[in-house]
Amino acid sequence: MSHPDSDLDCNPTDNRHFQDVIREVLASPSRRNLLRGGLGLAGLAMLPGCASLATGGSSGPVKALGFPATAKSLADDVILPPGYRYAVIHATGDSLDPKVAAYSNAGTETDDWSRRIGDHHDGMDVYFIDANGRYTERDTGRAVLVVNHESSADAHYMHPSGQTSGGVSGKKFTQFGDWDLGARPELEVLKEINHHGVSIVEIVRTAQGWRMKGDSPLNRRVTAQTPVRIAGPRAHIEEIRAQMVTMWDTSGSMSRGTLNNCGHGKTPWGTYLACEENWAFYFQTTAGGAPLSPKEIASRRRYGVASAPPAADRRTSISQGWHTVSATDDRFSRWNLVPGGANAERDFRHEANTFGYNVEIDPLNANSTPVKRVIMGRMAHEAAVHSLPVAGQPLAFYMGCDARNEYIYKFVSAAVWDPKDIGGGINAGDKYLNEGKLYAARFDASGKGEWIELHLRDPRIANYAPFRFANQGEVYVHTRLAADAVGATKMDRPEWGAVNPRNGEVYFTLTNNNAANRTPDRVDAANPRAYTDTDGKKSAGNPNGHIIRFREDGVAATATTFTWDIFLFGAESTMGEPNLSRLSAGNDFSSPDGLWFSPATGICWIQTDDGAYTDVTNCMLLAAIPGQVGDGSKVTVNNRMVANGAERTGTQETFIGAALGEARLRRFLVGPKGSEITGITETPDGRTLFVNIQHPGEEAKSIASPQSLWPGNKGYGRPGRARSATIVITRDDGGVIGA
């Protein structure tokens, strides 16, 4: 979603803006056995022509898309190609427990929301359950669906007359209010805290399609108040926990909750990674208390965290005001970072340090405690997608940091993959996600790139003047600063990543950048465009975004070098020179965000979160048949934009993939008004697609003047206010989606 932390540039540095392997494996009996052990049936779908054997789906990777392009739309509905249908499986506020009343859709709930579906549905995945209640990769008709909940930007909808501050209801209908009118009501804040986090629900296949099982003992919420374990490498765990100490847990071994979960990851052993994205704005600091050290101020500013009261620090004025409820109840005082006690054990000065991680959850164990995997770095996490698992080899997890001018990261496990760990839950996570190496990416103008390890032994980190790292534990907790030190490449908002299951290549969406950060004299090969969109909303910078991809050398998780190019540039079809991918009316798009590959068909699904093209169309889902890195050519980008009243021009060479055309890139879905299309997964046969519709009606001026009424206007639940929801898409003939 459009979000203050994403728009805010907290990076002040000057950093620069497998087919052969498969043939070799098949030729060797011993390596064929390795492939069977490491990949199983899911892995067979990665080999050309083997998808039907592995999934029961299509006869192989699709050669052309099997549906007509969906036209652009401004309708308040989900628009699909002919022959497709959708149904809502659950929406904001739905009950997880028969004892909890049905959702009013009027904000009149008096419960604390801890047993309801959260808001702003985002990343998600499905986990099938075998006859013994264990995780299986096989479709059994019974599963747990895990859904992230991102922001409370439109939390006004959860209260009868909007958010209240100091006795004033609905003071302003903006995404984020400043609460200078006094304390907020306790129930309102509890609702808002608890509709963040993750919803875990059992779903079952019925004659009418997939349905939520409302009375399942597996149904639960992980909210911003759920106890969570802090984990990290054995040699540095005490260094890490020293930075997590609060009066709630003076040992720093536990924290509370997860916030603003956007993209996600699914581990090879069958757990869920909820990525904490724009968590910084929830915190505030009030006047008084001990002064912060220069080092503490540097870290807070680099992450956009409040380092001074609002009058002195503009960025803190976007707080939700959760800290105003009660100074004596630590459910609320924890959101105030003022160092008011004698030491960190007496206040919550370190509370923000406990957020910004990948949080591992075992979906099939309702009694398990989630774990924050600190070694994977602290940032505005957006997705954590793993490399192709190969028995006896380490695993890599690829991660984006979703803010302007931030970086792409990789974590490589010390442990090597053993398929016996499938179903191993959090214990398997402790094996693979506590020890390893963390890297940041540098994209070079040559079309090559390098993974730079973030470790204190690097003198650039050890001697970094803006932040004096005392130990390796600080590198994991202040990751952005370590990446600054080594010269990682600033990117145009790195969001979701995805790994092509057929060749192991890694894709990342770069959603957009603005004119303050991208001008013709501030481009580089990996972020090469700076232009003005001359019609519609007249945005400038790189308002339509692009998708970058790279191939690890040797297709190895442990590689430290890679080759890259740009898969697609977003643009309006009528834009002219900036339309470098030659998009047409049936496949033009803007601001790519969600990204996912279908194991059944090989389709690359692209979801948008746009504000530049929404005068013409609502956000969308597109299907692409990908090629491979290097299938295009080197090009010269001619940039032209107006900045501060003056025209600037320049050129930049880059590498672009082959133009796809509508046969291989086509618009599939257009969402309701004001919504973001996000979160996607499917059944192994490719015949059911799960998609999330986030924040329909986000641009409403008031509750009384809604932008959207979806999904109530289409018969789901009580009509009235717009709601985020998960939908299930199927073909009328029962066929494979998109093929």
C-alpha cells in the first residue's frame, strides 16, 4: 500500500543508485537421486515437461496464456476474464470462533478483535493437512490458510464514527492522524492493535468450493500482543538480546507481537514467515527522560523511528496514538520510546528494536510460540523467498526492504537441506534460520552483481563513522546501516521477491520512486528511468516501477556473484519513450508489488499497488510467461523530466529482457475501487487461485462518503463499509487457471 514509511527516504548515503545444471543432473544417476531427495514431487515440476507428473495440473509449462486480456476498469468489483468466477472466503472482522458475534460492519464491536480476522489482507500461503494432522505438500482437501495483515490506515472503519482522540470522533479522515487532542479510548486502540498481525484459519473443500471452518481449533490470531521468542546465532545471541531489553522482559529473550506484515515466505519445511514491513510509525516519544546517545539517534533516524517529540521531529507525527491510552498499562505505554526510567529495564526505549524481522509461525501447531529470526536482518521486510532446495546444499532466502532507496538482501543458511525436515515446524526453523550469513546486493553497470556479506570483519562496517558497530549482534539489529557501509545499491522500493521454479532465477518488484530520489542525473543501470508522466496524475521520478531479475552464478544458493537484467518496466501503453517494455492496452500496468510463480504452470503472477495510473484503472493482477536472464539486449534509456521547474535530461545504459507481447503478458484481474491487489497462492493442481483484495475504498474522504462498498455490494456479509478480503478464483470448467 501507499505508506508514509515507504515514501520516506531514510537513506542518506551516497551508495549507487539453470538449464545446463538440470541436464547435468539428469545425466548422472547419483545426481538424479540427489534431485529426488532434495526436491521431491514439487521439484519435478521445475523440470521442463514434468509439471503434470508432479501436480496433476497442466501438461507442462504454458506456452501461451489461455484467456483474453481483461480490460482496464474503474468498477467497484473484481473483474475477471470470461469463464472465471470468484468467491470471498473471509473478510475483515469475520469471526474465528462461534462464540464471537458476526461482524457488524458498522464499527460497533465491543470485543477486542483478538478472535476476528485482521484487516488489510496481504501476503498469504496455504498448508495442507494429512490424515494425522501433519503438514503435507499434497492437496488433501483440508488446509490452513495463513494471511498477513498490514496496516490500520483506514482504522476509522473499525469504530462507529471513526478514530477518536480527546473526545473528538473522526477528527480527520487521513491515513495517519496526529493525536494532539489527548488520550485515545482504550477499546479503540485494542481493536487496532489486534487487527494487525496474522490470521490462521482452517479451510476445507466442499461441493460449493473452499470454505472457512469457523469452529476449528487451529483457528487463531498472532497479533501485536502475542508473546514471541527472540532467536539468533549462538555466538551473538546475548549481543542481540541486550538490544531487546524492556521492562516487560528484562532478559531480552522475548518480545510482544508482530506488526504491519506485508509480504511473506513459506519455508521448505512447512512454516510461515510473516515479514514485518512498515512498523516504525507506530512508535512515539514524548518529552522528558534521558537524552538519547548520538548512536541511538542515528539508528532511529535511519529506520524512521521517533527520536524526539513531534514538535521537534516531523516524522513522528504519523503515530497512531496508541501510547496515549494509559501511562500505567504497558499494553499502551510500550509504544512510547521515551527513556524515562533509570535504565532500559525500567522503560520501553528498546521496544522498536524488537520489530523489523521475519517472524516464523508454525501454522499447524496452535500451541507453538512464534520466533523472530534476527540473523535475517532488521529492515522493512517485504517477502522472504527461498532458493530451490537441493539435498546437502545450504538454503538461500531473498528479501527486499520496502522503502525508497533501500536494498535487496540474501540470507544463506549454515545448515544444509535435508528433506527429512519437512513438517519439522519451529525446530526445523531453529536449525536453518539461526546460523548463516547475511548479504546485501550490489548491482553493477556491467550486468553483473555481487553479494556483500554484512559482517563486522569488513573494515567498512567496523570503521563506519555514522554508526560505530560494537559487535556483530548490532549488525543484525541495525542492518540498514551495515548495508550503507558496504555500498549496496539503492533501489526503487524493493518489494516482493519470487523464485522461478523452473530455472531458479530470482525476481524482485521495484514498485516506484519519486522525483526527489530519481532524476536523470540520479539513475543507475539497475534503476535506469527518470521521467515525467505527462497525462493523468502527472507523476515524476520512476512512478510506474519495474521488475528486476538475476541468476546466481552456478544457480547456487551460496553464490556471491550473479547476472541480472530488467524483466519488465511498468508504463502506460500511450506513454511513448518510457514504455521500454512496449506494453499495450491489454498488458500495461504501473507499480508492480506482489509477485509469485505458479509451480503448476510456471506463470509469473504480477500484482499492482498503484497511485500513478488509478485515474484510468483500478489495481490489477497480470499473468506473464517468463523467459530467462539475458534473453533481451542492452539498451540506452533516454530520460527527460521536469524538476523544480527545470527540464533535466540524460541517458543510462541498462539490460532489458525480451518484450513479451500480449501472448505472454496479459491482464487477468482488476480489483475494486481504491484497492491493492496482493497476496497470492494456489492449490498444487493449479485449479484454484487465492488472492487478497486489500483496503478497497482507501481514498475515501469520510465514512459518510465512501469510495468503495465492496464486498458487501456483491452480497458478502452485511453491506456498508468496504472490507479487505481473501477471494478464491476458479474456472467454470474446472480447468487450470491461466493455461
